[in-house]
Amino acid sequence: MIHNEEALKQLEYIELLKEIVKEKEDELKRKLTCQVTTFGCQMNARDSEKLLGILLDAGFVETEEDDADFVIYNTCTVRDNANQRVYGRLGALKSHKKKNKNMKIALCGCMTQEPSVVEKLKASYSFVDLIFGTHNIFAFAEYCVRMYSENKQIVEVWDKTDKIVEELPVARKYSFKSGINIMFGCNNFCTYCIVPYVRGRERSRRSDEIVAEIENLVKDGVVEVMLLGQNVNSYGNGLDNEVSFPELLKKVEKIEGLERIRFMTSHPKDLSDELIKVMAESKKICRHIHLPLQSGSSEVLRRMNRRYTKEHYLELVDKIRAAMPDIAITTDIIVGFPGETYEDVLETVDVIKKAQFDNAFTFIYSKRTGTPAAAMEDQVDEETVKKHFDLVLSTVQEMARTRTRRFEGREVTVLCEGINEQDDSYLDGRMSENTIVHFKGDKSLIGTLKKVKLTDFHGFYYDGEIVD
Ligand code: SAH
Ligand code: SF4
Ligand code: F3S
């Protein structure tokens, strides 16, 4: 049963879109193709599954080709290179569109929430048919209907919303695992970060709705879920009578048939002892936590508005490891934040060595217009950033190699996720700790959990053999 009025309205638009697609099919004597491309994080990827769900429901067939009848880019703007990739790809689409006069192009996601981007698209990318934002993605079907009936560029970007509209069609990328939004937006305003501006204020979904969605997914064959939010540790804030994140995890743990639970991302400032306890006692929560450090220098952390210190971060790592000795801890690091000195970078290197990260994503600081850090003095010059980045990256890589080796020779449980790209008699599986294992196996095993013995270590992944 659909509870939400807005969802009901959108389902009616999907019906209208079906009619439009059918008419076009009859005219062209073929199916209409669509392509949805994600440029951003897991949350964007989840949104893309909703976009594709609606398009498939309306009668489109999915294609990887760039000359599809409908191409939609779900964009990211967290760093400038994500934006540049979008502009580059749009250039190529323009020539495809000249050849296929039925082609429609749409842009949504975090980039379109920036007024300067919309101005640029209006002025120089008039061949883009539809532009909408993150807050009104639920109205996609409605905008598609308008796009096919109005012959002009449609721009529908909202600057906020209090609506949470679920219950629309979703086309999952994997049949056996799925992301679930537990909250939207962010209230933290780290000074370098644009996410709070493009995703709006933090809003949590009700826990009973989350649990009901997961129960439905499990009925549909899902064995692993990833609970998604910019800061899952503050889940439930602002909702009356609601549960905390550890309590939500306990509810999810009870869902029968669900085998694995992951979550992303944990902000160190809000990580509670209760969460560590619930994780340690759980049979389903994976032994992996992504805990973005950003910098090892307490002074840089202060100017980033991260609201923890180097010492507090290392204490957290100690507590987590004391409760779960084998857990994999991964992180994000930014190099080149305004005012960052070589001494600050050495502090980051020190934390990498002490925390013994299993892996880390290392990013070069990207200046985002409108954020406090963009206006800070002492932006670090490119050459210095490059030197610092190389130092951090090599430390991370060496650490990841040393850490991941600890599993060699062990028997572990993996979720069989897909056929190996290099050799189709092999499968790729994922350990609870998130490490990938390649092993001989048949595709009928995809989506099941298997015991595998880890035989050869290859730097960041293993070869293994099924043992049962
Ligand atoms: N909410 C998550 C992070 C989401 S963005 C958290 O707070 O942990 C993912 C990562 O992108 C961040 O952890 C950060 O390392 C990086 N990032 C964000 N803004 C950036 C910027 N302006 N330049 C470089 N990296 C950035
Ligand atoms: Fe950005 Fe900080 Fe929010 Fe993460 S917590 S999304 S880094 S503002
Ligand atoms: Fe990018 Fe938006 Fe995610 S800016 S990282 S896609 S929330």
C-alpha cells in the first residue's frame, strides 16, 4: 500500500510517461533506450537506482551507449574534478544529439544545486532538456512528462525540502545487496565541504519505515544492506520518539533472512561507545568501519570544523580495536587544506601509522565556492600539495598492504558478488572486512555466502578456494 500522497501523484505521472514512450515506440518502430550515469557517492548511486526504476517502469530499456534516446547524468560536486568530468561528457553528448533528433538529455544531482552551474548550463548548454536538483528528485516522472510535451529547457531546482518520498519504483544494480537511505542532508558544515549546501539540512527517516523497506528487500532476495547517511551517528536527531543509530542497528539485526549490515559514513565526533558495543555483539554487522579522519593535525581539524582532535580520533580507534580486534578501519584524508604545513602533514602520516588503516581515500583539497575554506588565506600552492599528497599516498599504500596481509591462510566467509572480469570461471567475493577475494566458482553462487580459504595475497586482494 502506498501511504504518501506525493508518491501516488508521481505514480500517475509514470502512467502518463508510459503512454508517451509507447507512442514514440510506435513511431520509431523500436524500443526507446536510456542511460543513467552516476558521478557521486553511494547516496547518489542509490538515487540513480530510483531514476532508472522509473525509466524502466515507463518502458525504456537500459543501454551503456552514449547515444541513448534518454541520457541522464546524476552529478557530484564534492570536488571540482567531478564537475569537469560532467562538462567533458556533455560536450560529447551534444554531437550524439545532432545525429539522434529523438535524444533527450537531463542533469540532476548535487552540481545542479549550485546556482552558478545552472547559469552556465542555461547560457552554454541549451541542448540539455531537463535540469533538476537533489530535493525534488522524486518528481522525476513529472518532469519527464513535461520534457516530452514542452519544447524548451526545463529547470526545476529547489533550495530545500521537508518531503521524504519513497515507495516509487527502484531498479537495483545488484539483486542481493542494496543501499538504504536512513537520512538525508548534513548539518556539520565542515569548512571545506559543499554537501550541506547542495543536500540541505539533516533529515532522518522513521525507523519503522526503514525496517519495513529492508524487510521488503529481503523478501526480494537481498542479503546485505548498507545504511546510508552523511553522518549516520547522528541518526534520529530531530525526530520525536525516535531511536538512536545503535538502536536502529539492533532493529535491523532482528530482520530474519538478512545476513550482513554495513553503514556509511560515521563521523568521529558522534561515534558512541554504544555503537561499538552493538557492533561487537552483532552477528550481522560487518567488521568494517569507514571513519573519515580528513587530517591528523588537531589545528587543521579545528579549522576544518571537524570538532575532534588527533588524540580523540586515536582513542576511538583504540576503543574500536579493543572491542573488535580484527575489524578493518578505512578513512578519507584531504591534503592541501588552506594553511596546511609540512608539520601538519607529518601529523597525518603519524595517525596513518598509529591507526593502521586498512585503506584510505586520499584527496587533494578542492576549493568549493561558497564554503568558508574557499575564503581562507594561505591556500597551499600546487607544487607543495603534490609533494605532500605523494607522501600521504605512499604511507597509506604501504600501510594498506601490510594490514591486509594479516588474513593470509585464513578461512573466511565471503559474499559472492559477481563474475571476475579477467577470467569468467572465477568469482569475486567480499569479506566482512571489505577485502575482495577471487576464487573458482560458478555464477549460480552469486548472492550467496561461502567459506573460502585465502591462498595468495596480491597487495590489496586475495586469491582463494571455496572450502565447503
Ligand atoms: N559525510 C562524510 C563525507 C562525504 S564527502 C564525512 O563527513 O565523513 C566524502 C569525502 O570527500 C570526505 O570525507 C572528504 O575527504 C572529501 N571531500 C569533501 N570535500 C572536499 C573538498 N572540498 N576537497 C577535497 N576533498 C573533499
Ligand atoms: Fe561534508 Fe562534513 Fe557533512 Fe561530511 S560531515 S558531508 S565532510 S560537511
Ligand atoms: Fe558528491 Fe553529492 Fe555525494 S556532492 S559526494 S554526490 S552527496
